[in-house]
Amino acid sequence: MRIGHCVCDPSKPCPCDIFKEKNVCLCAGERLDAPTGEVRLTALVEKPGCASKIDQAFLKEVLKGLPVVEDPRVLVGVPAGDDAGIYDMGNDQALVQTVDVFTPSVDDPFVFGQIAAANSLSDVYAMGGRPMTALSVLGFPVRQIPDEAMHEILRGGIDKMKEAGVAIIGGHSINDGEIKAGFAVTGMIDKEKIVTNAGAQPGDVLILTKPLGTGIVAFAAQIGRVDQEASEAAAGAMTCLNKTASELMVQFGAHACTDVTGFSLLGHLTEMAMRSKVDAEIIWDDIPVFPGVLQYIAEGIFPGAIERNKESCGERVVAGDNVTEDMVDLCYDAQTSGGLLIAIADKDGEALLRRLHEEGLSEAAIIGGIRAPGSGYVFVKTNGKRVIPKGDKQMSESGEKSRKTFIKDGPKSISADEAPPAQACCGHDESACCAEATVESGSEVRTGTAAMKADFNAFLTRVGKPGALDACTKQAVNIALSVLAKCEPCLKAHIEKAKKMGFSQAEIEEAAWMGIAFGGSPVMMFYNKVTHS
Ligand code: CO
Ligand code: CO
Ligand code: CO
């Protein structure tokens, strides 16, 4: 490779990583060979599905103080926080517009394209609108994964849009580090028939048209714990259009509607309740869920988006008697292309439900109702009919139920089960530094030093477990302290564990530098020696 070719700095070789790794300078117009073969989309994604959505609390903070559009023709705008915007066309018709883009929640590019389309259309359906045209929005790592994948994503999108009777009339694509796909959708709506999320009335029943759990299933797939039945059921629901449900809820005179997506059932329901100035109630046992989801919950498989959703709306959620944290957490699961959540008068609810079932939406169910005027609280109750199966590793040593750990982003949001057993020390067998502390919990007679060792061991185990700090934060602390203590086996073991938990090299180094900052150059020399040996 000559000097002088690179547009970044012609006096030097190309500084780009691709040039260093593959001797190809993209900025000088050189091209990588296109990779070919099978792609597993979810494996390429850092934050699968709607988990890639920015959380509500953050969004509200950022949007604060921005100028508000003052236009009488805007019937539903940004401050309404509804599914789609609505603009008065001056006759009896109004324009409905929405855009939705996200990262893959399934492996198959064609299915992902279908889901992206169904999901984008869903916001128009949730308002009772008729989608007409769509523009595709696509981010794709060009030349890093087979071109075929992009082709298939678009083909899936076109297929689903065609089923919906929507014409794709353009689009925009960018070369992006991560696959993202979605659509900007435009539709029409009769001004008299707009269904917002603000019209729920006391006495209404709540109907949910699709099962919950797409986030949990996608996460189980990502960590290799999913079974086929669960992923097929979830994919089937995610590709299913909310068209029929929308038409029926308008026909039966629904008071309020929203689609359940990234903010979760509780996120969207608290929003509906708040804007409708009512309090709502859901019966956990009546909420439809995908096969396998209860088992995954029992095994502690909870994606990190659950915690973010809980932070956003948890203060408005009240768990009733016998409702466990796991039950409520299911209701915080971020959905991709989820069902419609409909509030409708009690007298019409059963009839609508029957029609939904007749139209093949067999999982649709009444999951609760609107209690009374209020300020947006949601009460979660159980009638004890449905139990979460016992998970293999549900009980920890102390007899307490082990809690999953949450991290803010995708791959590191691992459950306690997935987490390497978090210990303050580097692991019992391979390390010299804490071998002393190893006492089998089964050893019966403990006297003197043995008892002290046992206590210390128990202490170490307790300290290492996720608590106020999650497993990943503790692992970072472990790395920093191992460096500071100049314990080579500790450091190696903790770096290994951190990698398994999804730490990047940069994150590991940053943790190590915390220790180096305190210990100075002898510690830096130790760190360099260990990591370069
Ligand atoms: Co270059
Ligand atoms: Co360059
Ligand atoms: Co929506």
C-alpha cells in the first residue's frame, strides 16, 4: 500500500482499523471482498429489539424545554406522547405519521424485515388509522456482512407492507456499524374516529391482543438458551399485523388504544392511565405469554431493558398480595411489534374479544380493567391460577431467591445464572491467594481456624454476589483491586470472567487503570507484565 492514497492524511498510511487489519483503505475508495454465507442477525447486535430504544425517563429529560409546535392543525403532536402524530387535512380526514427503526430481534433477515414493517405500521393501527405509504430506513454494515442479508431484510419489509396494502414509495439507507431497519409510515384517519391513549374510562376492560415476552425470548436466543417453540411463537406474533385488531377496536368503539412495544406493558399502560386520568388494574394470571417464557423467568433470564422500564414507570406500579417481583418483571419486558392494548366499555369487551378470536387472534385476552378516576397508577394482582415453575438454580445458598442482575445495555445484562459466580476473590481452585478460604459448605465440624475460614468464605461469597451493585460493576471493581493487589491469578481469572460477561477490551483496561491510578508505576509494570505474558 502506497503512502499518498489516503484522503485522511496523504502523508501517512491510512489510520483506519480496516487498513491495519486487512490492508484495505476504504477512504481511498478501496473495497473489501463481500463476505458470504449464513448470518445470525441477533449475534451482530449489541442491543437487540426494542431494547435499543432510549428509555422514557431519559427521553423526557432531553425533550424538556424544547420549543413546542403551536399549530391548530396538529391534532396529536409530540406533547401527547401517543403512538403517532395526527395532522388535520381540513376535510374530515387527518394524516397519521410515525417512524420506527430498530435492531434485529430475530436471526433470519427476511423475518426481521417483516417484523420491522409490522412494528412500524403498528403505531398507525394503534390510533385507528389506515396506513397508506411507507419509506424504508435502513442502516447496514456494508461489506462486513453478506449483501444478501440487506436484500432479504428489504424483501421481508416489502412482503409485509404488501400484506398490509401499503405502498413503499422510497427510503434511505446508510452504511452503519450495526443493522437497523424500520419504516416511516403515513396513513389517513377519519377525524371522528381517532383513538388516542387518553380516552380510557372507569369501568372499561383492558384487552391485550398478543402474548407478552418477545424481549425475554430474544434475550434467551442471544445467550443460546431459547427453544424452538418459543422463538417460533414469538416470531409469528411479531410478524403478525395489528391491522385486524385495529379495525375491530374502531368498529366496536374502543375508548383508548396503544400498541405495546419497547416501553413494556406496564410502561404503555401507566402512560395510558396517566393521560386518561384513571387508575388501572391487571390480573397477572390472565396476561397471555409465549410458551417457554415462564420457564425463562424461573431460570432468571431477564434482559436489561426490564430494569430500564422499571426505572421509568415503576413508581406508578403497585404489586398486590402474592404478586412476586418476577411476575411484575414480565410486565416490564420490552416488546417488539407487540399487540394492541385496548380500553373498551365492559359491555362491548366480550363481543370484541369474540371477534378477535374469530379472526385468528386466538391469544387475545381481557387482562384487567380501569378502576376509577386516578393519577395513572397500575395495580398488578394475581388470582393464583398461574405459577412460575421452579427454576433449577432459583435458590441461592442463603435460601434467598437469587436476583438477576441488570446492566444498562444489551449483552452485559446477564442474569445471575449466566453470570460467572461472582466472588470477591479470583476463584477457589485456580488461585493461590484465596485457596486458604476454600471450605466445602458440606464440611461438618468447624472449629477454630476452620470456622474462621468458613466464615470468611461465606463472607467472600456474599460480598461477590450482585446486590446494590450489579455483577458487572463488581467484576470491574474486582479487576481494579486485583491489579492494585498485584495478584496475578486473581487478575487473570477476573479478566477471563469479565470477557465472558461481555466486557470489551476497552472496559477491562479502564477498570484496570483505576487500580493503576492508585498504585502507581510498580502496579502499572505488574499489569503490563501480566497482560503481555
Ligand atoms: Co485510507
Ligand atoms: Co483513512
Ligand atoms: Co406505539
